[in-house]
Amino acid sequence: MPARPRERPQAPGCCTPVLGPRERARARRDAPGHAALADPVRLAVVRLLARQPELCVCEIQRAFDLGQPTISHHLRILREAGLVGCEKRGLWAYYSLRPAALRRLAESLLEVL
């Protein structure tokens, strides 16, 4: 069993925690979305979806000089981060933005300023 890290004793009035549990939880919640947007291809996909309410995966793939497996990988990361939604229709998958998730990420960045 791994040993628990020791907490350092704090001097009175010194080294008080800067972030409380709520802020740390929010950072853990938002980190996957920020990480997903840190890739240029995924950011471009989000911008592409911002111009259209919904796009077929084949339309997204045509916008890039990348193979289908690579596009699918990027779309999966965006889906897992909750930034895009996907609806299967027959053989095709249609993607759309989740504006509330993007708004939440934007608000978390604005809080830093």
C-alpha cells in the first residue's frame, strides 16, 4: 500500500490554500475540455461546427487533409470532453456542438482574467 504524502505544517497566516475544494473540482472537470481544444485539428473542427448546426463525419473529413481514422480519433476526444454531440443515422454519424459546454469553458477562462 503506497504511503500517503505528508502534509507540511503551516505557519499561522502563511501558505494558506489559494484554491478551495470547489475551485479544484471545477479545474478537474474543465481540464479535459481545455485539453481537447489545445490541438489545432480539434480546434478547427469546433470552428467548422460553429458555422453549421450539424455536419456529417464525411463533410468534416473533407475539410482536412487527414484520413478517416485520424478524424475519428479527434472527434472521439471532442465527444469524450463533452464538446460535441453525435447522432447516428444509418451508416453515417452527424456531429454538432454543445454550446453549453463551450460556454462553461469560456467562463472558466474569463474567471482567470
